[in-house]
Amino acid sequence: MEQQEKRQEYFELSFDIDDSRIPVGELIMYLHNTEKLLKSINESLEPNQEYNNVELDVLALEKGSFTIAFAITKTIGSFAWGILAGVMANLLTNNITQKQKEFLSENEKAIKSLVNILNTIKNNSRIKKVFLIIESTDGEKEKITISRETLINTLMDYHEKYGQRVWRKKNVTIKVDSLWGRKILGQINDGEWITAEIEDVDFLKIIASQNNSLFMKDSINVDLECILKDDNGIIDYYYNITKVHNPLM
């Protein structure tokens, strides 16, 4: 059996913000999307590692400006790709390698997490800069300063490259919470909540004939489209259900 190893990374995400305050909702968004982004990076760059896993913890700080200190624990079966926080810094500054470009073009979870972080910064005009302090494998720390202008340019560049980009996924399970009109609210395989518009005409006819009672069931199996769009300056994902595979089960 292959021997497992745990490796630690440390990094800080700091904000140069006018009053050193940030809304609770924004803080939750940064934490949630940073975790999803790092896990997506790891999954894509280390796809064949049987034991590869990433855990992210927030470390307490005694004092300082608005700073989030993270500890990353990676469980791996053999050599790992590298410093995850370093890849994250490259993505935030759009200074990415060819391998990272290939990974990003195929990983909609990573793009969504990255765009969420950048878009939240864009919509908070009090944030002037973002700092990343990254600890390398030899213990050396590097501070990366990213200006607001760079972050917004990165966001616009990702939007230009991936805006209207469509990812198509087959056999996605949606645990349905509610239905109104042609839209479904529910959780997909990885636990993420989405609102999706139904484009399957046959399924819409079944809904109409059964007076929505179909949606008392736990889940449906669908083909799903994920589209990145700019809606009046708000960059977000939109989901379409193109086919429902188990409408009568």
C-alpha cells in the first residue's frame, strides 16, 4: 500500500480597506470560494493521486488589519504538484503558465470561485489592494501585492475569455428543493445550490400534466449546461437543464 504523507502550506490573504471592516456576507464568500478554488486547483493538477486531499483551516490572528490566515493540509500518496497558494496568486494576477491555462479552461468550479472572489472585490470600492503572503516548501515567505486595477483587469480578462462559455455535464443529480415556472432550485452533486431553467420541453409537459406533484421526489437526473454571463455588470453562472432522464421515476 502506498505510503501517505501530509504536507502543510501557510498563506495570508489581506485587504487594504479604508475602515478595516468587511461585511459578514463578504467574509463568508471569500472563505467559501478560496476553499473551493484551492480544492479545484488541486483536483485538476493532481488528478491521479489516490490519496490526494486538501483541508483548509483559518488561523487566529492576535492583531492587524483585515487579514485571513490560512493553513492548507495536503494528504498525498506521492509527489504533489506544488504550492497551491502560489497557483492561486498566479490566477488572481492572470500570470499563469500554459499548464494552468489548460486546467482553468476545463474546470468551471475553479473559474466560478475565482470570478466570485474578483467580482466581490470589484463591487467593494473600499478595497484598494490585496496582499498574499505565501510560504514556500523551504519556509521562505513571499509577499505579493495586487492592486485593485490589476484585479479588475484580471476579472475582465477572464470574462472576455470565458464569458458565454458553456460547460455541458451529463447525468448530474439535482436534489430538488422547489419549482416555480420553468426554474428549479436544488443542490447538485457536490452540494452546491443552483437555480436552473428547464429547457426540456417533454419534461415541462409532464410537470403541467401532474400539477407539479412530481417535485415532491428527492432528486432528478439531468443533463446540465453551465454558462458564464455578464448581467448588467454582475458576472455570474447560469444553468440550463437540457434533458431530464428520470421524469417518471
